[in-house]
Amino acid sequence: MRFQLTARTGHPDFLDLPWDEPLSAWEHDRLVAMPMGIHRHVVRTVRYDGRLYHLKELPRRYAEREWRFLRHLTVEGVPCVRVVGVVSRRDTPEGERLDAVLITEHLEFSVPYRLLFLRQEHRTLRDPMLDALVHLLVRLHINGFLWGDCSLSNTLFRRDAGALSAYVVDTETGELHDELTRGQRQMDVDLAIEKCAGELLDLQASGVLSPNVDPIELGEELQERYDGLWAELTTDEVFGADERYRMHDRLRRINDLGYDVDELELVQDEPGVTRMKLKTCVLEPGRYSRILRERTGLEAQDNQARRLLNDMHNFGAWLQQEQGGSLPDSVIAHRWLERSFEPTVATVPDELRGRREPAEIFHEVLEHWYRLSTEEGADLDLFDAAQHYVDHVLRRLPEERVVTAAEDEDDDLVGYLPDALADTGKLRAVELGEEPPQDR
């Protein structure tokens, strides 16, 4: 058996797999059935000691191209699957050359778009999914990357404190430039609208998506949101000499969108008129994630991190009042971890840990605590609310660390939503143990 493996360290060597056979012919104990989107190539999944890896068979030049692109996007902080290796120069026992195989690590707690629509009513997905796709496209374009294949099938979604985060899966058709032209960016957006509309029409044809949904209307809204976000992050703005507050307001809005401005250029084209220029290459998302990581060591997505930091600030205000004096941020963060975050997450038994990420669990517990406290008209104990959440919500939610192929065809999952996303009718049905209404 002949083949060449280029791989990153920290992963298996994959030497026990039958590389001298096409992926479609594999029969191996390590193979795992997983739900997949629509792919033009054969994709298989293997398991090594609890870790899953996806193998995609494609011509060598495209495999090596995707290997380079995914590594570049990872370095630039763009959400994408983590590439592990490329297997090339594969030959059959008869000496026939086989296509190469790209190896990527499974993104835990990620859900394909079809499964999301099976589990949730489309009205709760509309805005989060549009926003996630728009932010992903903008982040790619800011880094000079033309995707060329933006679609729901080529995107994975992870829950992010009531919102969704989108991750790039396939990049074989991409192009990397120093800077994208307006025409290149528009071409990418047009392709995204066309492909996403087609996939939504497919969901309608299969009965998963309500026929009342207009995919064309959603496409037009994707364009509007993209244009708005791109303009906010990159458009030059002119200020008067006495309008410095507007500069601060612009930077605050950019921060609220989850981006940082490490540097900016102020240009005076004429006396008393200042123009603020933002260079797209210095805009970096993930501000709240970095702050949370620096203070606590926790890894979380940006919305999750912002929610956790807000709770940490509230906890710090209470703690300083109790202590009768100010405390350093590091002390507040340590005590918040020790007395709030870790005990809350610890209420989840081991068999339920795969339903949600720790940061998402904490966010949903806070939402549950808020709703219960509002109903009672008084603050409930956070740990009591956490236990109530585990017993009445989390136990009813499906596994998301790793989703199985069988779930992709299971309509019984529809309606079992966390408090932050469920509408009143569905939430009441879940709590009473009734069949949730089927109104996708």
C-alpha cells in the first residue's frame, strides 16, 4: 500500500485505514455514520479514542489547496473546521492512482442546517441564521478570501448564547487576495443567495420547512444585512472639529458587533473637517472571547463570552458590596469561576454533558433563572434554577456534541428548545410533557 500523508501533530497517524481503496468502498470498524449536507465529493467519518474525523475524497490539487486555505483562515481567526492532514499519492493494489483525501477534525456541538430546521421552528432560526451567515461572509471578505461556494451545506452552526455562529466547511473553490474588489464581494453574496435559496426550497419540498417561507425574500434580506455590516466596519466617515463624540460612537458600535479596531487613521482634507479611515485588515472579531480567556482561561464564542462577562460584572458588583471595597478584576474572575460558573455547570450529570457546551449551559441557566424569577416576582437561588433547568429542559434536549445520522430523519425532535429560543406555546408543551405543536 502506497500513499503520502501530510498531517499536523497531536492527532492519530491514520495508518490503519485502507488508503488503497476508494472511500466509497471502505468497510472498517472505525467508520461512523454522520448526518452530512449536500457534497459533490464522497465524505466518510472515522472515530479514534472518542475523537471524530471527516475524510473527503477529491483531486489532489484541490485537497492541497483546501489544506492551505483552512490553515490560513484558522491563523486569521476566521471560524472554520480544523484541518488535520492530506493523504495523497494513493494507489490501489493494481497500481491505479486514487484521488487525495482531506482530513478535518469534527467540530463538536456543531449542527448541520437541515438538522437545525428539524429541531426548531423556522421563525426562531430566521434572524440568527441570517446574521451568522452575514458575519461569516464579512469576516472572510475582510481577510481577502473569496469563498465562491457559500451555502448552508458548506456551513456548520453552533449555538452561541441564543444566537448562532457559522463555521466554514469547504474552501476548495476559494481564492485568496490581498483585498477583494466590490465586484468580487458581490459575486460571493449573489452565489450565497442563490445556493441558500435552493437549499431552502429543497427543505420545503421535503416537508421540513413551511411553504409560507419565501426563500427569495430571505435572500434579499441577506444582501441588506451584508451591506449594512460591511458599511459599518469599513466605510470612511467625515466629522467636524467639534464632533469627536461621533468617532467614539462609531468605535463603540463596531465593538458591539464583536470587532476590534487596533488602529485608525484620521485625515484632515480641509481645516475643521476630519475623516476617519478604517482599514479592513486591522478589524479583528472575538473581542469578548479574548477578554474572557485572559481573565478565566475559558474558551467560548463571542456572544457566550459577552454574556459570561456581563454576569461576572454583576457578580463583582455584589462581591465588592459584600466586601466593602473594590477588588481587582483577576480576583473577581477567580471567585466568579469558583462560586458561580463551575458549581452551576457541575449540576449537569455526566450523561447530559454532550447536550450543550459549558458556556452555553451557563447562558441557558441564566435565561431559565431569569424567567423563573420573573414568574415568582423575586430572585431564585441560581443553583436551584440550574437544577430545575437540568431536570425540565436539558434532559429533553438532543445530543449535540456529536449528532448521529439517524437524528437527521427524526421529526420527533421538533419543538424541544431551550428557554432562550422557545416560544411560549412550545415551552409550555415541553413542561407539561405534551406533544409540542408542529408548526414549522
